[in-house]
Amino acid sequence: MPDTLLEVAICAVAGLVYAIIWFATRNLSRGVRVFARVAPLLVLIPAVLFVSLEMSPHREEARKTEAARKEAPAAEAPSQPAPQSRAPEALPPPPPPAPSDTARPTQGERSTGTRQDPAGGAGPPPGVPAAKEASWDVVPVFYGTDRVAKPEAARVTYVADRARRLELGRALVTVPKVHQVPNIERPFAIRVPYLNIAIYEQAEDPKLHFTLKELKSLSREEFLALARERIAGAKAFKEQAVVFVHGYNTGFDYALYRTAQMAYDLKYDGAAFLYSWPSGGGVASYGYDRESATQSEPYLKDFLSLVLKETGAKSVSVIAHSMGNLPLLNVLRELGPALPPDVKLNQIIMAAPDVDRDVFVNLAANIRQYGRGVTLYCSANDRAMSASRRVAGGVPRAGDVPAEGPVVIAGIDTIDVTRTSTDVLALNHSTYAEKSALLNDIGLLLLTGERPPEKRIPILETVQAPAGAYWRYP
């Protein structure tokens, strides 16, 4: 969910000013009243847009991207790996994979899929065309969705309507070499807050932005063939796959960018999968999204079953965010008992679950047996969780950390990430992918599965609660 708290404040102030004007002019003559009410709009609307533009995090991101572009080496110079933000000094980086007889992939090779053979020749990974451009890398994302597909001249577009069937495909997402972890660089745009009406939008440039190089719907056979090749070619995350399930207010394209960003920043060379349920992609679509996420469960179940049983991956992890946790928990409850004895999920990572606490306890306690490890990230300053709690009649969400403490369940690692984000104007709802410390922790989980959490992250504090221990960033 985008950080829109500042826009809410700006719009609220502007709305209050206009309400005062409207009330103060109620007794004027008709012509004067109309003029007095219309004229302020000529000032208020541009003012709101200007302030929103100047204070927007996207503006700051665009400035950073432009500065990085100017510092980047010339196009003819050898390309460098994407820069990696450093985690806190006390936080160890993910360990390298165990030595092998084959050459170990570099950061650029892991994130883009390019690889180096023993003879020194470079080539694309299986199923991914070589990226000839020196200014960006390419991340393949294998997707499943039950959104309605609308073919267009340039590419297929997936909208918020429900198709009530599973469709498979693959996207090739470009990531600029000037990418700054953990941003998703997209063209700068001026939009009317909440209406998603673009007044100005910068043109896409793969040298500066995440873009879709290719998006193809695939048959089941084509999908499996490409996924198997990708998994077989992995070195750092050997024979691994990860499935991402997005949350509320998320469009299809943005879900692809988020999946690619996480894979790239984690240097994940296994297969990255996305399941995109039909979110309305708007702030006002909360009710629709909740029902839409629930109705997608049969198709998510088919997709997970396909990845687990037919891609050849020996280790499959799942990361769910926000509202995406509810369908995932229901699906795992049904799918778990049907898994073959030799098939087991690796890591189940639940980030800011927008799920009723009591419902979560019932479901999560059931699914912990189907994964080698289950991790819950929660926060006390997640404003999206606060808003959801109010909508739900005051019942805390599983992603909350209320005064009495977070959800603690035996066999599940609860980590309070409140202090990783202290921006008073941020929603703090996507810290799992937007903070380097948490990305590093997720990378360690996928690579090593080391538990308890303080073994991976020594700076974590252990807190004893009545229901058991949980962990907290200092």
C-alpha cells in the first residue's frame, strides 16, 4: 500500500478551508455565491497538487534516481552490479552459498539471471533471453492470476475484475543499474490524490525505471518448462522457488515490480513466482478486495500445488503480505494434508497480516506443521493495520502490536519490526520489502532457515510474554 498519509493531511486541510468558504457564502446572492465558491478552487487545487508533488516520496525517489544516473559510469564502461544498501552494522549479511566445483555467481548474475560458465563465456540463464543493454538487468517473474485479461496492442493487461479461472504467464521485469535498494523506481507522476487521475507522468525509461520488457500468457506446459529451467540453473538458491502473494490496493503491474524488486535485492537466482488475486487497486476498494481475496482461494490453491509438485523445486517458500495472508492461510490448511510425504514448504513468511487476531491464531496454529519455519512480522506503528482495526470494530489484526503485545503462537517466530521504521508520515505497511534490515532477514531465512531469530540477527531483543517468547528490533 503506498504511503499516502501526507496526502490525506493535505486534502483534509484543503477540504476544511473550502468547507469554511462554502458555509461563509451561504447567504450571498446566487451569482456572487457561485463565484465565491468556484474562485477558491482555482487556488486550492493547484496548491494541493504542488504541495503533494514537492513532499511526495516519489519526488524524492526521482531526485535520488537522477543523482545516481549522473554518477553512473558511461554506457561504454563495463556495467557494475546494482548497488546494495548496507544493513545496520550489527546485522550480518546473508552468508554465501556453500563452495562447489562450479563458479559462484556474482551479484549481477544472481539478480539478472546471467551466468558465467567455467570457460569464462557469459550466457543467459535457461528460459531468459540475454539482456544486451548495459544499463539495466532483467528479472523473470512467473505469475498466476485469476484477474480478467484484456489483450491490447502492446501487451495483455490484467484488471481488477474476477475471471474465476487460473491463468499462467511470465513477465520479464527490467531493473535499472542505478536502482537503489530497496526502492521501486517508477516514472514520476502528478496525480490527483485517491482519484488516480494523472495530470503529468514521466515517460518510462528502463535505464531509470522498473519496466515490463515482456509479459506473456503461457500454457501450463510452457509455464512449467520455463520454470523448471530457471530452477535448474540456480546456484546461490539451488533448487529453490519463492511465491509472493500481494495485499490490498495492489495493481497487477505493481505486484510484478514488487516481486522483481525483492528477488533482485535478495540476489535471488531461484524462481520467483507471483500470485495476483483481483485487487481493486484503489484506496476505496477495501470491501471489494477482502471478498475478492477470499474468492481467489481455489485458484491460489491450484497455483501453489503446481509450484510445489511440478516445477522440480525441492524447496518452496511463501511470502504473503497484508490481506494476501487470509487466502494463503485457508489454502495451506486445505493443501497441507494433501502434499506428498517428500514435499514440504520451506519458509512461510507472513508480513503485516490483515487478518483478525483470533482467526489468525486458529489458522496459523494449524499450518505451522506444513513448513520448516513460520515467521510473522508485525508492527505497532502500521497505520494500515490501525485503519483496518477500526473497520473491523476495534478487533486487533494479526499484524498489529497493541498495548498487550503481538500475537504469540508456539512454533511461529513473531518479530516486532516497529523500530525499523520511525517515519511519522509513513504508513509503515510494507517494511518487509522497504527496509534493508528486513530484506536481509528474509534472505537469511530463505538461504539458511536458521532459528531462533536471534541466531540470524544478533541485535534482536528477546521478549518474554505470557504466551511465550517473541523478538523485537531495538
